[in-house]
Amino acid sequence: MSSENPKNVTIVIPAYNEEKTIAVVLEKLCALEYVQQIIVVDDASADKTGEVVQNFKDERILYLRHEKNAGKTAALRTGFQSIEGEIMIVQDADLEYDPDEIIYLMEPIWENKADVVYGSRFMTRKASRVLYFYHYLANKSLTFFSNLFTNKNMTDVETCYKAFRSFIIKDMPIKSSGFGFEIEVTANVSKTKARVFETPISYYGRTYEEGKKITMKDGFAALWYILRFNLNSGSKVKKYIQSVNSQLPF
């Protein structure tokens, strides 16, 4: 392993009823030499997701479980409490995102060019499955609306793949629920001096029949979150911003 690719990455995986794909995701992640820790948060799955994870023999895997289903954001909050690596990335438990491309998100941080890196599905590196036009339109609209408030020229705020220096995400006050994490974290990071980059990624989306969970209701909730988290900064967020800015490497 080169000094440019240190083993300092924690992967956090929120999982709900993903017994069909979680093993493949873990196999791919465990094959990455720079991964220090893999945290799987089982959000009260009713299938064999937990059994599959617990039977996977790798000392880097930490399995945590919610007794009641609380949504993706709650699962991420639980996972963030146990981060050990210097860099953290969110990985969905399905196969819509290819773990082999995580390195493209790591490189700008390892090279000390970035503190946060988003993997954009609209800057396609290799392949992107053709699916729902309305989802594409909703994602582009939400990104545009978010950019109006953050003054960032992002192309995909709703992407799963986001890499952070761990101190940026570990103590972030997160108040949203469901799929609100993507909007809230973008709003909070944009208020700091963190250097934000995007990099193209491939995207292998699922249909609803294959297990896709996000709905139109989540899209409307995202619009509310954009207003809520960009226009209002409570005392905890202000303290968070000061803390992050004091730890940034410049």
C-alpha cells in the first residue's frame, strides 16, 4: 500500500431489507485495501440482512441494529457515533453504487485538495442505468433549489456517495429524518469553509420492483428541508461550524 492511499477510511452502510445485495457490497468493500472500518447499521430489517452481515467474517465489520425502523438518516446518525477512520463515506446496501469507484472520492482528500467530495451521477464516469425521467427531473430540481441557497454549483446533492474528513460529519447536529440527510448535510457543510469537490461516478439504479424505496413524498420533504436548514442555523449548528473551521487543514 502506498503512502498516498493510507488505510484510513470508514464506510457507513445504512441497511433495510437488503439480504439480496448486502453480501456482494461487503465483499467489494473488504477487497479495498484502504478501508479501515465498515459499519453496517441494520434499520430493523424484517429479512435476513442482519444474519448475512453477522456471518461475514472480517474483523473490520461492525454490525449495529435498530430495534425499530427509523429511516436512513437515523441509521447514519447511529453509524457516525462509531467512526474510527480519518475519512468517512456513505455506502448504500444495494448495488446502485459501485464500491470500486470509491477511490475516486478518496483521491481529492488524500491529495489535500478537498475536505468533502460528492460522487455525481450526472457526471457519468462509465455507465448509468436509464430509468425514471421524473426522478431525474426531481433530482435536478432539488439540486438547483439547494444551490440557490448554498451558492454552490453542485450537480447532484441527492447522491448517496459522499466522502468527508471524519471530523466534519461525526459531530454534525443532524435533525432531519427519512431521506433528509442529503439536503441537511449539504446545507451544513456549505456554511463551513470546507473545500467541496464533485467527481463523476457510475450509477446502476433499481426499479421499485427491485427494491427502490424513495418516493414522491420524500421529494416534497426535501424541498422543506432545503428551506429549513439553509435559512435557519441554531446554536448547535453555529458551534459545529466554528469547530469544523478550526480543524480544517489550511
